[in-house]
Amino acid sequence: VSQAAEAKREGQRLRERTEAMCTDLQKISSQLSKINPSTMSYQGNELFEDLQSKITATYPDEVAAIEWRSSLGQEPVEIDPHLLIEAFAELFANAFTHSRGSGSLVFSASPKDGALVFTLREPKTEALDVDESWGTRPLAKVRRGHYGLGLFRARAVVAAHQGSMRTNFDTADSTLVTTVTLPQARH
């Protein structure tokens, strides 16, 4: 009787592990899939406010450590707000999690040369080796439950909006600087 009970428990354990692996594979597949935004007209200041609300709701304990700076007005952008805010949220998630230094995160947004420019400045505890391929290699660093897909997807979302994402490390301030540029809509 004990062997049958043990076999049943082992079978259940294997089913649970298989289900967890299937869930992880589905998550990976969705993160690597082609992004097709369903765009709508949006205003720059509304995007900034909606992003601020999302980050405040998602990270209530961290939001006091963010300086929000915006000079955006009603500049039009053609975006999928859900996808784009999700991509920005990934940048904040990484900023709160990886090698965070002391001091505030600074998130700024401004119009410039027919585009909206968003910049996230993150103080870091250690120098980072950042180049143009930062966040372009999914599965390069795999840890339990983390596959290096977040920045890859954020870049893909920005690119699907005809935007660009640059990251560099300011050694003078020990700050990681990520800049997202989105084109204004032509009306």
C-alpha cells in the first residue's frame, strides 16, 4: 500500500513540474512572438500620466524614490498604450531589482525634433558594461524563472512603434541611462 501511495505522490509531483515547465514555455513563446500593436491616437502628457499611475499602482513601496519630470503637452503619438506602458514598466522593474544604487530614479519626458523622448536614469552600485546590444540577447543569462526576455520584449515593443531605445552607462555618476524615443504622429 505504501508503494502505491508513494507512486501516486511521485506522479502528482511530476505532473506539477510538467505543468510548470509548460507555463514557462508558453511565457517564453509569448515574449518572443512578433509584436503587432493595436494603435490609437494618444497625447504625450496622457501617456506620461498613465505610465506614472501604472508604476505607482505596481510599485507602491518604490514610487517615493522616483523623480517624475515632464514637459510634455498634447503632442500626438500613435501607440498601443497597453504594450508601451508594459515596456516602460519592464524598465522600472529592472531598475528596482538589479544593482540599484542609492538615490532617486529620475524619469523625464520631453518633446524634441518631432519626437517624444523619455529618459530613465538609474543609480547603480557597480559599473555596467553596456553597448548597443544591451537587451537584445534573450536567454543569454538564464536564472530560475528569469530568461532575459524583459528588455528584449521592451525593445521589440518600442521598435514596433517605430521608436528607438538606447542605453548607456554614465561612469561619472554611476548611472544607467535608458532613452526611449517615439515619433510624434503626423496629423
